[in-house]
Amino acid sequence: MPALLRPSVCPHDCPSVCALQVEVTAEGRIGRVRGGDQPYTDGVICAKVARYAERANHPDRLRQPLLRVGAKGEGRFTPIGWSEALDLLAARLREAMDRHGPETVWPYHYAGTMGLVQRGAIRRLGHLAGWSRQRETLCVALSDAGWLAGVGAKRGVDPREMGDSQGDAGPPQVSL
């Protein structure tokens, strides 16, 4: 059976929301990923997304939770089930909150491949639990600052127009 091409959309949270063509192999696995046939991607996609199949199908990819059984740094782990891992995580969060208060939990996250629903879920959970609050994580704070400095607003600017953004002003002036 030959590989099938399926239309999709990039799961990353870039402003461009690129269209994709994803190959599904005869074994039912993800194959080659390329940009969709539409004006923005025109069959081309960034190197990070083009290598999805390599990461998804890598033999060393973790496919189940691991529990550390040795001292930190020893690298000794044993496989456990998803239910056990989630129960253990919940118990350890509860223990820390009971011992030191809910502010002891600092929900470090980033939404590289999360949509708005998933991104908001951790915030909602943290709000209900009384966890520490931060505006955003280090990753998003830096990328937001860069995006706002370069583009000026988060309104879905068409990146194809960025080459024409200097107008008559010439190249940007940078003072050190």
C-alpha cells in the first residue's frame, strides 16, 4: 500500500499557523511533512516541523513514564504506567502544597505545541489550586518581547510582508 498524503495544520503556536501535507506510511506512521499547497507555505515548511517524523519515530523516544529509582543524577529509572505516574504527580503536588502552601507550586510551562484550550487549562488549574502566578514563562516572555519589538502587535501579521516593512525609512538604526 503506498503512502497517503493528508492535509493538516502545524501544531506549533507560531502566528503563521502553517498548512501541512503529512505523509502517512503503509505502516500507519507519520512520514515526510511538508508545507501545504497554499500561498503562504507553497510546499515548504520550517526545518523544525519538517523533521517531525524523525522525532516521532525515533527508537529512543520515551513512550511511557519512567520513575527514578536511584539518586538524582544516577540515571536509574523503571517504567511505570500512565495512571500510576499521574497519581504519583498529584500526590507529590498535594504533599508540597500541604507542607508549604499552594504558592510552592510554580507551574512552568510553554505552549510550543499547545492550542489555546490546553494552554489555558494549566492556568485554570493553577488558579483553582492557588499556585504561584507568573505572567508567562521565560521562553514566551522573551519571544513575546522580540515579536512586539519587531512587529509591534500580535494581530496575525502576514510574514510574507515583513520584507517590505521598512518602507522609506531604510534599515533600522541600532545604537549600542
